[in-house]
Amino acid sequence: MDLQALKGILSTVKDPESGRNVVDTGQVQNLEVQNDSVSFTLELTSHSAPLWDSTIKSTEQTLRQADPTLKHVRIERAIHVRKPVPLGQLGVTAKTVIAVGSGKGGVGKSTIAATLAQGLHRHGCVVGLMDADVYGPSIPHLLGLTGQPQVMERPAVGGQTERKIRPLDWHGMRVMSMGFFVPPEQAVVWRGPMLHGAITQFLRDTDWGDLDYLIIDMPPGTGDIALTLSQLLPLSGAVVVCTPQDVALLDAVKAIAMFRTVKIPILGMVENMSGFACPHCGTHTDIFGCGGAERRAADLSVPFLGRVPINLGIRVNGDEGRLNCVYDDPMVSNSLDSIVLNLVHQIADQVRTSPSLASLPVL
């Protein structure tokens, strides 16, 4: 194999973030060919961090299939820096914006939103988590976050200054919620226009910085916040959370219909509280049933991202504001990480088939 042939083979490898081939995007460096050995550096972005290992492995397989005589393939990994472009009329600098919703309350939507955000962050992505459930913000409690975000001034275009809200930091993630501004015992009694204004301010005036992912925890039901979000910025898609029983699935179907009505793609469904394994005897009991979300997802042609079992640790850690500990429990960490990987694969598949969906420049 010569250098030109190696470049030709690598030009069939797609960047998981942009869907474009890694040669044209300048992500292949230090190419070397010596007899039956090849080596090079493959640069991948932090947005694709959950897929780094699988991308390296599939790239090596592509090379060996193209040239079975290769004995040695050495691929070094490096970070490819690619800044996000401002999204929508508010200029939020996030590469992928995901709404996490449900048709009804009580299905663990906020828990799934927070663990999704944390899972992405653990893999190496730059993540923001926005609690858009203005009437019942639970993200601060789940994460054990207290205090009020500070307002800061920074230079703006034209020599002016602008005021921005600094989100709270949670283990390196940036978090914003109405719960930081309203005491837990105080109710938020607002009509639609005030809701629209609050969501707009959280997106426009928060100093999110450059994000790979912005996860938005939606309020339950099919209210007008989804419409507000669809008008303010282009969402990459929505994840719908439900439990296995029929009454929850009925409402989940309505949530999917709502997202489709406002032109927000459905990235997948998550089945929460899917069975219970007794930690003492190991007996498995489907308290709310099992598999209902997967079957309904198939009926609706929606990807199924995975299921999370009923787990005492999730409940205890969430109640005590230590949701970061759930990934330390092997009984649930594998389920949660599988959902994160399936979600990122789903996003990568979308841009692979239609690179124009990737809202970013390729430099």
C-alpha cells in the first residue's frame, strides 16, 4: 500500500460529528507507510468522545479489509478542536441541543436528563444542563446544587459590555434552573408569555460558553415550552422518557406527537423503572411491566435507546442530591452508559446520512 492508496481508504471514514470524511476535514495527520505497516494520527472532537474507541476500531477494520496484507496498523488519537457556531436567533454556542421530555410527570424524566448529561460529560464532552421545568424544577435538588447564579459583565462587539448569567458548576457541567432563583416552597404562577420570557433569558443571557451538548429538561406534558424552544433555536432532537405501563405509554405517544408537530426530531425513547432486581435474592419483578416502550417505539418508527431498572440507589442518591454517585453502581451504570452511547450513535447516524444536519463549519 502506498501513501495515496492509504488516503483513498481513509477518505471513506466519516467523522462522527460532521458526517464528512476525515481526510477532507483535516483530521488525519502524520501518515506513514512502510511495507506492510501503516501509522497515522486520527483527530476526533470532544463532541464525539463517546465514540472515540469504536471509531478507531472501525477505522482499523476498514484498512485491514481494504488490504488484507497489512500486518501492523497503528492509530494514534488526538483532539480535533472545532468550535460550535451560534444557533438560532439567540446565538447559543452548542453543537447539539437535546430536549428530554415526557407525556406525564413521575416517570423520572429529570433523573434521566441529568444522568444523560452526566454520562456525556464523563466521556469527555462539554455539557450544559438547562432545567426548563419552570413550575417544578427538580434538577437543583437532584444534583445537590444550591446558591444563586451570579451576573457578570463582559466585553461585547463594538466596545460595549454585556451582562451574562454565570451558570452553576456541577463536577464540570454547567447548570441553569429556575430553582436557583425561587425558594423551594414558593410556587411559580406564570402565564405563557412569562414562561416564554424566562426560557428566552435562560438561553440568551446565560454564559454557556462553547458546548458540545446542551441538555434541556422539559416540563412534563405537552405545553407550550416545546413550541417556544422550536422558535428560539434549532433543536437536534428530543428524547422521550416513559415507564412500561400502558397509561404512561399513552402519554408518551402524545409527547412524541407534540415534538413532531413543532418539527423537533425524535432521537429515541427511554424506558425508565423497567423491572426490579432484588439486591438480596436476585429475583426479578416487572412491577410496572417491561418492554412496553420498546414495542411502542417500534410501532412509531422511533429509535429505542434503552431501559433503566428500578433501583434503590437512584432514588436515594437523587433524594440526597448525590446523583453523581449513580454511575458508581454497576447495577445501573451499564444501563445508563448504554443509553448515552445509543443516543450519540443515533446523532452520528443522522449526520452521516445527511451531513447538512451538522450545524458546524468544517475547517
